[in-house]
Amino acid sequence: MGRGKFKGKPTGQRQFSTPEDILAGNSTRPRTFKRVEAEYEEEVSDVESGEESEEKTESRKGTEGLIEINNPNLVKSKNLKAKDVDFGRPTELSRREREELEKQRSHERYMKLQEQGKTEKARQDLERLALIRQERAEAAKRREEERGAKEQKKAGARK
């Protein structure tokens, strides 16, 4: 019965169907054999009626051929061949790609405005630069005046 985590090998538990079970439909054989048998019966019936085989060229898996399914959520695989690809149509971007492009564009717009001095940060930077230039100009004037005063003292001392 319960041996813990691991199960034993199933070799001793095989059950074989008797011919009576198979005929009654109570067989325990895998369902894949029933599919193969159903496909074989369809091929036999198609051979008998050749007109139907021309109309029905689409092969279906399992019970799809027996039951009509209208599932709106069913995603059908689209296998495009290289010759069928339309290069003229623009490709649709995913949400992440669109967001990334929008982010890049907004950053470029911001940098353009920054260069033109139209953003608040750029105005502050320009004001700061103007103050620094003014301070440097005043310092240069003071230095020139001090040099001039020193030269006058030297010239006055020589005379």
C-alpha cells in the first residue's frame, strides 16, 4: 500500500483486456488506440465515398472532427511562410517597447529644451553661470587694480 515517497514498479499490476471486454467497449486499453481505430474507420468510409474526401481536406486532431467547437478564446496558430510575409505593413510594438520609445522621445525633447534654456533647471543653471561670470570679472578687475597699484609703488620707489 503506502510505502512513503517512492512507488514500486508497476510490473505486477498489468491488466489485459479480454476479447469480450473489447467487444463490449469496457476495455482498459489507452485511448490513443481508439483514436487510431476511429481514424482508420474514417479512412475506410472516405475510400468508399470518394466525393467527400475531396471536400474535406483539413485534418483534425482527436475529437475535433466529431464535435464543432466555437471557442472565442481558442488561439489558432498562424504559420506564415516566407513568401506570404507582408513587409509593407508596420509591425505592432508591445506595450514595453512603446513605453521605452516614448521615454526616449520625451528625454530627447527635454534635452532639446534644456539646450535652448527653456526648462526651469536650465534657467537656474544660466542664472548661476551669470553670477559666476560676474564674480570672476570683478575678481579680475581687483587683480588688475592691485597689479597697477604695486607697479605704481615700485615706480614711485625707483624715482
